[in-house]
Amino acid sequence: QVQLQESGPGLVKPSGTLSLTCAVSGGFISSGNWWSWLRQPPGKGLEWIGEIYLSGSTNYSPSLKSRVTMSVDKSKNQFSLKLTSVTAADTAVYYCARDGVATYDYWGQGTLVTVSS
Amino acid sequence: IVMTQSPDSLAVSLGERATINCKSSQSILHSSNNKNYLGWYQQTPGQPPKLLISWASTRESGVPDRFSGSGSGTDFTLTISSLQAEDVAVYYCHQYYSSPRTFGQGTTVEIK
């Protein structure tokens, strides 16, 4: 059973950089899947941030592209998200997920990141 | 692709049918394999979304058969045939036909 676990600071200052890591267990990041980040502002719907493949290939949401960077670390079986120049609008629960045969089949539990001074 | 769900919320009596509609702004039926790139998720408070249905009508392993999906092209439906207390949740439709992946705004299902 694949499990994903997000980690990172729960509080980021405005104009700062949000950095999160997703550790994959029960499976390998080299399994041929794409790995994604999504977010959900409190009380709102789901937003796709972007995805990364083991090779380092990425696709980002057009609305966030200028601020997002994703990376993958095969040796640690994990992948990461960096979002720069954050504002209060970036406050959300951030999820990592595996893109399976169809779509996102395994998700992390999510981590709340609050942007506040 | 914009995904629009209706209604935003609905209250259904236990044992009764619940129906949620989802409309995509363009067709998500892929001509190469005749598959609709549409999934349905269930989300309960404090939990990540759970994939219930993929390819518009294929139930994921372990999902009760009271959940069913239908539709093609731009119009889709999720039906809960006999609502149970544990089905109280927010339901999202989701297209994976093209990037960026998008979700509907969600439909809250409650007990009447």
C-alpha cells in the first residue's frame, strides 16, 4: 500500500517561500508515475499546482507557474514543492498525490500552511 | 476546462437516492480510446479526497456498489442509490483529460 506524507513549516511569512516535501513509502518514486501537488484553501475547493516525473520533467499550473518549482529525490524516495512570494491567498491545506492509472489514487493526509506575519 | 457541479448542496433522507451533476466546458471524451477522462471524489472533514469512480463509470476497488457514475462528453452524473449516514461528505468531479487538471466546486451531501 503506497503512502504519502507531507512535511514542512506550517507558518510562512508574507513574501517568503513555502517549502514542502512529500515522502513516499510502500512504493517507489521511480515506479513510472507522475507525482503531484494540489491545495485546498480553508472551506474551498481543490486546486492543482503541478506535477513532476522521476526524470525531472514538470508541468505547472499556468496561474502559479512563475512562482512554483518542483524537484524529485530518488535516493530519498521523495519529491518537493517550493512556492515563492507567498501571500495570504496561498494559505491552504497542501496535498501530495500519486497520478495512477487514471488519476490521483493515493493522497497524503495534507498539511496546513498559513501565510501570516 | 471548467467543471461545474449542481447542486451546490443537497439534503437526502437515509435510504433515498442522491444525484449530483457535473458539466465540463468542453468534451472530455478521448476519441482514441472512447474513454471519458472524468473522476469522482468523496471528501469528509479533515481527510484527503478519496477516488470513488474513474473513467466516468468505473468504481474503484472497495467502493460500495450504491455509488455509480454515468454520462459522456460534457455531462456526467454521480448517483448514490441509497444514502447511508457515512456518505455525508463533499463530492467533487474532476477532469484529467488535459492540463491543468481541474475540479468542480464541490457538492455537499447531507442527511435530511
